[in-house]
Amino acid sequence: MARLKVTQLRSDIGRKRNQRESLRSLGLKRINDVVVKEDRPEIRGMIFAVSHLVKVEEVE
């Protein structure tokens, strides 16, 4: 199964609660944090909610 490398590029300060919670659920706490997650619909949904705050790359 494919994996996604998610990097937080912008702060969650002043964002809506669901966006802050999505970042926390992804495991991102601060700018330049990087996590690798399985490519699943739940993860894609969280990434979509914060797509303007993160960068996503596919890794093997």
C-alpha cells in the first residue's frame, strides 16, 4: 500500500478547530514536522481539511 509523507508548512494559530484537530490527529505539532502515513480515505480526508497548511508527497 502507498504511503504519504506529510509536512506541516504553516501554523495552526488562528485556524478553525477542525483544522487544528486534523493536524493533531495526523501527528503534526509544529512547522516543519514530518509524518509518514498509510494512504487511506480517513487520512486523505484529514489532509484535504488542512491542504493549505501542509505539503504531501508519495513515498514507497
